[in-house]
Amino acid sequence: MRTIRIGSGAGYSGDRIEPALELAEKGDIQYLVFECLGERTVALAQQARMKNPESGYDPLLEERMRAVLPACAAKGIKIVTNMGAANPEAAARKTAEIAKSLGLSSLKIAAIVGDDVLDACKDGDLPIMEFDGTIKQLGNRLLSANAYLGAEPMAQALSGGADVVITGRASDPALFLAPMIHAFGWAMDDWNLLGQGTVAGHLLECAGQITGGYFADPGYKDIQGLARLGFPIGEVREDGALVITKVAGSGGAVTAQTCKEQLLYEVHDPKRYLQPDVVADFSQVKVEEIAPDRVRVSGGRGTKRTDTLKVSVGYVDSYIGEGQISYAGPGALARGRLALDIVRERLKLSGVAASELRFELIGVDSLHGPEVSAHANEPYEVRVRVAGRTENLREAVRIGNEVETLYTNGPAAGGGAFKSARDVVAVASVLLPRERAKPQVRFVGA
């Protein structure tokens, strides 16, 4: 029975690049997947595209492609990625340009378009899932609306001969499911195979999280070699059987525990993990260590996909103003608390219009609040942080300014002041009838 090996080259936009190159050079893989797109990331990318029609894709696309294209081309490894973000076609053109500059002019590159469903969403008055309201009520604050596409268009691109497939918003597991559908010819209504493939994709999508990253806890969950953490490989058999492993000698570890933690990551209902291709059922999944750094995962199932697609909606929610300053030495905690009292009163006196304010001492009470932290030993240094949410940029700027004035108007020996004001791009969700999203494959030659 045939088996393919899929390497996970990234778990988020700013992830390390060396482990992906290690996978390409030493992993004996046939597919290398870069999962780099978060919900908020695509909204920010849409903002960038509005300013420049040739931008809006992942900022590390060029660096990643220059690093891995030579090895992938030499070994026949196919690349699948969502680094297209808000502009997959521009990302494909850029990748073609990079390939040409590297002497790889025979590469075939595909862009998957159609996840941008802003116009389709504007045509209706779709209810927002996270709070009471509709998409129309966002008005001109609305920035983007991107549907989570499934694996089918990416699989079609691979079947059409693509060496590199670049999509925008797609389901994270679908990036890994696409090579399975392509390689094994799985039917798009074989729900149990698609469910098992989704288990594999979900385990691989966060890269180093399944090899010990975001897992290590000294003395409780010890992981060696995190500075050179190896990223995972999924060995997927034609019947959906899966083994998770990594490059021999790389840092980190693949264990039943690392796999179980990742299996439950961001899953609300293990029996109904809603994906664009299938409703996956993780409830009968079995995880077993079969050798060092080799874990077998089985038992994934699935049922018929839903009639709607989840759409990630980006919008300008508000503005955040922030200021920070540090105090150190004897009495640092008392001086930090005095600083907070001063800024709290100053914001009232000057009439700053904020809908929400936070006054905290980082390292003392910023995570769990003063009630929980009151009995902790007094620190030798503290960092004051004041932040507020406002309706316009001008008010946000005033918050940071008041913290900065503590230099000469506050407690003794403050230093390292910092201030910022920025807009807040928030993300909400709506459900769009599946037929309103029309994905297409567009090829670009190097």
C-alpha cells in the first residue's frame, strides 16, 4: 500500500526557516507544507494590499522560497502553502520570479483564488457569530471577508502539475489533506478517509508544537534540543493510516503526549470538528508510540460536510493607546504603584475618552490581577503599563503621552519609557452558503 511523507515547514507566519530546509534536505519527503496564515494576519494583509496591489502576501515568502526551492526542485518535492494571504496571485508571480532567478525556470506555480468573498458577504446581511450584530452594521469599518476554502482546489492544482501551490485563506488541515487527495485519488465524499486525513493535517499544522515546542515545561515535560527543534513529518498511507515522526538527530521529541496535546489544540467538540471538506470525528482516535520519535495515530472518522463555509471577517474595531515605564531598586513596587495612581488621575483630569483602561505592573499583577498577586514577594524591579481602548487615534495617543510624562512628573528613577497608538483590527465570523465561494486555480510559469 502506497505511503507519502509530508513535512510541516511552518506553523505560523514568523516561524523559523531552518527546520523547513532540514526537512527538504534530509526528510525524504514528497510534500512540504507551510502553514503561515492566521485569522488576523489575513485582515492585515488586506490592508497592505489596499496600499499596494502587488503586496498583501506573507512578508517571509521570498526568504522561505529562496531557502527551500533549490532543494525541493532537485528532489521533486511539491510545496503547498497559504503564504498567498490576501494576494495569492501576486505571491505566485513573486515565487515565479524567485524561481527564475535561481535557474529553476521549469517550475510550475499555481495560485488558488476565490477565498475573498467580501462582495458576496456585502450582498447579504449575515449575522455575526461572536456577538449580536450583522455584517452590514460594520459599515465602512469592514476590511475583509475571506472564506475558509477546502483541499479540493489545491489537490486539483497538484494534479494539474503544480510544483508550488499558493493559496490564501484555507482551512489549516486542508493544506495537508490536499496532497493526500491528489496522491491517493481519495473521493471528496469518502468522509472517513477525509476525516482521518484531517486528523493528520490538524496534528501537523502547527509544526514544532508536535515535536516539543509550546509543550516543554522543565521538570515536568522536559524536551531536549529546542534551539534546533525539528519539525514534524507525517507518513500517510493510502488507507489513511498515519505515523508522526521527524528528521533523525533533530531537536525535540515526538511522543504520545506531544501528539495528544496537539490533537486537542483549538478543538471545541472532538466529535464534530467542522472543516470545509468534512465534519471530522476525533473521539475514537488512538495514539500509540511504536518507536522513539514515531507515533502511530488511527481511528479518525468523518461525516458529510456542512452546506456553509466559515468566513473570517476583518474590521477596524477601535484604537489602543499604551505607555510603559520601568522602576528598579529598593521601593520599586511602591514607586510603580504611585506611577499608576498618577496616570489614573491624570487621565480623569484631562478627560481622555476611553471605553476600557488597564493599569498594571508587569511581573506583578498584569496576568492575574492584584487580588491573586497580593501575597507575592516584593520584586526588585517592575514595569508600569497603562493601556486603553478609544474610538479615535487622537485619544489613544494621549494615553501614552501621560505615561511618558512620568519621566519628569512622576516617581524617582523611572526609565525605558515607551508609548504607542495603533488601530485594532478585529476578527469576527459569519457563515456563507458554500456555493457563494468560487475557488479557481490559476497557473503561473517560472
